[in-house]
Amino acid sequence: MTVLAHGTAAPGGQDDALARDALAVLQPGFEGTTAPAWLLRRLSEGLVSVGLFGRNIASPGQLAALTAQLRAERDDILVAIDEEGGDVTRLEVRGGSSFPGNLALGAVDDTGLTREVARELGRRLAECGVNFNWAPSADVNSNPDNPVIGVRSFGADTDLAARHTAAYVEGLQATGVVACTKHFPGHGDTNVDSHHALPRIDADLDTLAARELVPFRAAIEAGTKAVMSAHILVPALDPTRPATLSPQILTGLLRKELGYEGLIVTDGMEMNAIAGTYGIERGSVLALAAGADAICVGGGLADEATVLRLRDTLVAAVREGTLPEERLADAAARVRALAGWTASARAGAGAVPGAPQGGAPGIGLEAARRAVTVSGTPAPLTAPYVATLAPVANIAVGHETPWGLAGELAELLPGTASGVFPKGASAEDVLAAAGGRTVVAVVRDAHRHAWMAEVLDRLVAVRPDTVVVEMGLPRAEPRGALYIATHGAARVCGRAAAEVIAGG
């Protein structure tokens, strides 16, 4: 293929068709809250998908304008986002989500509620012009020390995870937004974050079939339009390659054994599990050859040079025979077909980006309230001190999204004071800052952080009236005069816990 000096493929014939197919399978990101000229140009040349992140979103109105700008160039564009709700939000990255996450929905265990939450979330996405959601997480959180899934899972019970995954898929896709069920074949039994390294799951085939695969079967039966692969090594399925790069897993298991016919998209190829082992270019070729249809590269790679480099890499792989031409063509066709479905679904639903469409705006807070569990008896408080013991957030959640309940509680109990205490802080630090006030200690996955547990134990020993709020996975025995588990750290979860505290 002839490539010009500025990176644009020379048009004409088979080379041009290959270049268009190579662009079609990419899901790149970009910087800014308006579409750069290079992105619009590539859309006209065959790019079908883009991925949006917190850096691209300032407000619902701005997002609607951005997607309209993209759609003016390509009406059937797939606009993807990582909007799980709960701890992982991009729509509300700077304020916290209006929807509880999966663990909270699993704690309620009302599939009708899960369906309605997903429907309302989908409605808001569609209203902003987003039509592809990298959600839900169908992972069974069988390892409570998992550093990357946790509250993003519906729970540790396989059947519960399966029925809520199906309900979520149904609710989301009823709005014309693609559900992308992840992370196949199941990320819940890992003890490594794939953003940093390659996790390994050593379960045998029987365990995988009875646990990890069950929610994905349910999602397929519910009609999920997309499935995201996991960057995990599962030796029982493929002893050498991670799922994203494995023909045995993507084609043999997902396509042939489970009968899945929709789009397969990779998790972010810039994650170190792939980038640090195979490299992004080679990894992208191997993923497509293994059976993936779309290559997600938008998280950390958001420039034109990356898109052109990957396009040219894929074309060269076809020319060299390492990527069959028909495999690339098939992948591109699946992407375009899904784009066509979203355009038809949007027209059928009458969805107009930026226009109010009704819905159930209070469903998120209702769900969060129902998810709260309480041990102990609430006692009246006046102007307490909220001490947030803050771990480092994982990359999927992001560092910029606020969490906790200090602001929510201050609205209900004027005079409430607060402080944030990182690793290394002591109970004495908290008590000194509290200055005699009742302490509301807010934690996230205290069972995974020994320093947090030590601070809590000391606080409760010195001040038995301490209130403890666990906003992660509740694993430890209840501590304090009042122990509240929210099953997630979304803004509405903080509000629900604050209501319990203030209502005492």
C-alpha cells in the first residue's frame, strides 16, 4: 500500500478497501470537548467508531453538541463510552454518578429495578447522542481481593450475576444503546489489575463453565450486541495467550461453543497486560486474527498518529499474510452492521440528542436507598466530623471522580466538618481533626487495606460512638455504633448513607 508523507493512504482499488476496513475496526479516542479536524477527516475515510472519556465531557449539552458534530460527518457513527454507573462514570466524572453500580443492584436483587436503572442510564446516553456503552460487567466477583472488579460486579453469586446481567442488557438496549458485556471470559477471580500487568486465572474447565461463563451465556440469550474481551491468561482455555489474543477463546469458545454472533471488542489495547507484553501493534493484529472485530485504543492513545500507525499495521499484516484479508473484512462488516443497527434503533425510538425524553430521573437514588444495609441503631447527630480514609483509585474508576458523603451529609446536617486521610494517617490524626465531634469514618474496601482496618479498630476503641460507612465491598465484621454498607461509592450511594445518618 502506498502511504503519503502526511500519513494518508493513496486512494484506489484494493489498497483503499483494505485501508477503509482497517479504519473501520478501530475504536480510537481523542482530546478535547469538540471533534478535532483529523478525526472528522478519518470518519470520511472509513472510521466508524470513537471512544469518549471524561476528558471529552463537560456537560450533557456539550456532549450532545459533540456527538452531533460527529454524526454530521457520519450519521451511523458508533459513539462509545465507559458508563457503568456507580464507581465508573464518564457522564458525571466530576460530580459522581446518579446511578448506583452493579454491586448495589445485586444487593437489592430486583431484576426489574436493574432493568429500569439500565433503561434510564441508556435514555440519558441516547439523549446525549451516545449509542455504545462498554457495560455491563458480567464478572462474578469470586475473589473478594480482586483489585479491579469489586463493586463493578453484581456479586459473588453466579446465578445472581447472570440474571442481573441479562436484565441490564435488556434495559440498556431497549433505548437503542448497545450493551457491551465484559470482560470475557470473566475477570472476577484475578488478583492483578490488567491495567498494570497480565492477570492469570487458574480455574479448571468445570469451574469456568459453572461460574465465569454463566453470566455471559445469559447476556447472549438476552441479545447483547457486543462482548468485550479480557486481557487475562486462562491456562485451562489457552495456556499461552490472553483471552483478547486467543483464537481458542474468542472463536472457539465464544463464537462456536456459546454461539455468539455479535461484535467482539477488545479491552483497551494500551493496558499494560497487552502493551507491555505483545505491544499495541502486534497485539491488535493478533486480536483480529483471533476473532475480535473492534480494537479499543482510546483510553491512553488519543492522537491521529496512533490511528494511522494502527491502520497501516493492519494493512501490512494482510499483505504479509499474518492477518487473513477475509478476517479483516468480516470484522469491518460486523462493525458497520452494528452501526447500522444503532442508526435504525435511534430512528425507531425517535431519539433526538439533546431533547428531553421523559424517563425515570429518580430511579438511581431509589435504587441506592434500597441497596443500603445498616447494622446498629442510628442515633441523633449534630455537626459530626466525616473522615474519609482514601485508597488510591484504580484506573477504571479514575482519580478525578469524587466519592464519599461529606458534602451530602453537610447538606442534611449543617455544621458538619470533614477531612481526607490517605495511607499513613492514624486514628489519632482523625481524632485530633475531629476535635471531640462524633466521627463518621468513610472507607472503601477496608478488607483490602490493612491500614484502614487498623484506623477503624482504633477509632472504635477510643470512640465507641463512631459511625462507619463502607462504600466498597463489605467484607469485614461491622464496626462502630452504626455500620452502613452502601455497596458502591456513587454520589447517590453517599446520599443514601447520609440520609440514614441524618435520619437518626
